[in-house]
Amino acid sequence: MNDKTIKKNITRLWNQAYINYDDCYAHGLKSEGEKKEWLRFLRKVIGKQPCSILDVGAGTGFVSLLLAELGHTCKGIDLSENMLSKAKEKAEKAGFHNVTFAIGDAEDTKEPAKQYDVVINRHLVWTLPHPEKAIKEWKRVLKPGGRLVIMEGNWHYNRLSDRIQVFLGKCLITLVEHRNAFSNDGDYDKDTKEELPMMKSRNARRLGQMVQNAGLKVTVIPMTEVDRAEKQAMPLRYRLLNPHKRITVIGVKE
């Protein structure tokens, strides 16, 4: 499958998913406790000094809008026009003038070199056909001393305990909500999945090494409090469906 077809398939999925994306657990904010922990975590990894930030794979603006609330200047890019339409609506409703959104490819941002203090993304790397190329691109647009912040999870580590827990969660959802939680609706087709290397356990576990190989100084930190706050807002069936833990890989450009 060529790159154009892969990107087209990716864009099609997210252009369909935008309608209820923010309503899903682990996607949108479900409690004040979650928001508090996300803001606290972003203050920790970004700092209090106002920064120029590029949010790649911004989606409906989850990270961009939190950063704007913290006083940073943020530009969010994404392949999905529909997802960005939600982000723009939320920014306008909140009255933020320090955040903008535009169509853009995470693997080829078209941004000037050495432009940003921070490049950030959440839940993006697993959906990239060329993650190592993307990391090099993010490094390119960082200023010297700038930071790459990648917030991901261990959802593709292929652990037996996780698979069992997710199975039980889907069973409960099917029983309680009277819908087939085992359906593949809203997921990539099999051929597209084969083109996404970070969906394979052996690659997903190498994220920190990939950032280091790009020439960045790497630190990996857990997102324990964010995970805890998020799961507290979930009913049992969704806690079972989401056994995963998040990590943040931080790479500093020297």
C-alpha cells in the first residue's frame, strides 16, 4: 500500500470519528479531576514560562486547548479537517486567542526549522506509517534546547493480562449497553494496520530508543496521576476496557 493510500485511509477514519470522539472515555475530559491532573502534568513537562508549541496530530484540540489555558502559544495540526473543526469550535467558545489550528501532516509539517520551543503529541505515534521519519521532522522544527513531548501508552505491548481484561470489558459493555462491543466499527482495516509499525509490540516498546536514535536526550516518565484520575471517572466496564498505562517520552534537542 502506498503512502497516499495509507494517509487517505487514516484521514477517512478520523473524519468519521470526530462526531463522538470527545464523548469517549480516554479521549475527552470526563471530570474536573482529570482536567486538574492534565494541567498539573503539562505544567510539569512544559514549565511555567510561556512557550511556542506545535501540537502534531491535534485532533479535537485536547492538548492544544489545555496548553492555551496555561498561557502558551500553540498551533495544532492534523490530517482530519472534521476533527479540527471541533477544535476550532472549542477554542472559539473558550475565547482563546493564543491557539490556532490547520490541516497538516505530522510526518511532514511544512513548518520552518528551529521554530518551536516544544513539539507535543498525545496518542499519535501508533497511527503513523513512518514514526522515525516523524520524530526527525519534529526535531527539525525545534529550537536548540527545545523539547519533544510524546504522550503514549502501552496499548500495543500485547500483554496477555491486558487482552483478558479488555475481553471482559467488551463483554460487560455488550451486556449493559446492548451493543456489540466486539465490532470493528471505528477501527482501521486489516491492510492499513499492517502498514502502521507502532501497532506491533516489538516496535511500540522501542519508542524511547527511537527518540534517542534521532539524536535527542531522552527521559521517560509515567503519567500515573493522570491515569488514576481518568479511571476514577470511568464505570467498571470502561476501566476493564482501558487497562493501559501512559508514559511520556521527553527528548531534548541539544
